Amino acid sequence: MEVQEQHVRSNELLLHQLTPRAFVGAWGAPTYQHIEFMQFFGMKDDSLIPRSRLASGETPRGWEAHMEAGDALFLAYPDHGWLVVFLEERLVYREALTAAQLHALGRSWKHEEKFRSRFEMPAAQ
């Protein structure tokens, strides 16, 4: 875990090698977090782009025609400028965003939470 945390502190956000615990250990609790069942587009560089990061009906440039799906954990760190997304406890997507963009995203998650039914809520972990 120490090695993973060092990578996070150095902004070396290695896909498929880092876990949510490494980010919490290195940067503390995220300002915003969100869990949602999500489809992901598989890319040539082994990243998985969450459907929610694209405009409706859009596919990412360079998509390899494979998809994955599952409960995604989104962590937003405005103070570090990163949105990181995990599938099955592994980092599959990272995006550098401004603090304002991350706060807007976090506010949208909080707004969406108000309207989710108990059937849409992720299982307690």
C-alpha cells in the first residue's frame, strides 16, 4: 500500500495498479464520491472511459469495441485536480479537471442522489 500511496502523491496515476485506499491514504477522504452502475468503453491504452464522461450517444475516439460494466466508484479531488474512477477496486480512468469543474460534478452527484430510488442505491459495502 505504501508504494501505491507514493505513486498517488507523485501524480503517477497508474491504471489497473492503484486502489481507492491508496488515494485516501495519500490525499485523504475525497471531497466528493459517487457510486453508480456504469458502462465503460475499452480503449487501446487499457483505460476504460465511463459512459457518463461522454455526451449522450457519443463514443470515444479510439474505442476498441469492447465494453465493461459494473458498480463504478468515482472520487473527485478538487484540491488535487483529479477525477479518478474505479471498477472492481482498480483504477480504470483518470481525468485532470479544474477545481470548478470537479465541484460542479460533485454538486450534480448530490442533486442526483435526491432522486434515486432505494433500488438504484448501491449495496452497502
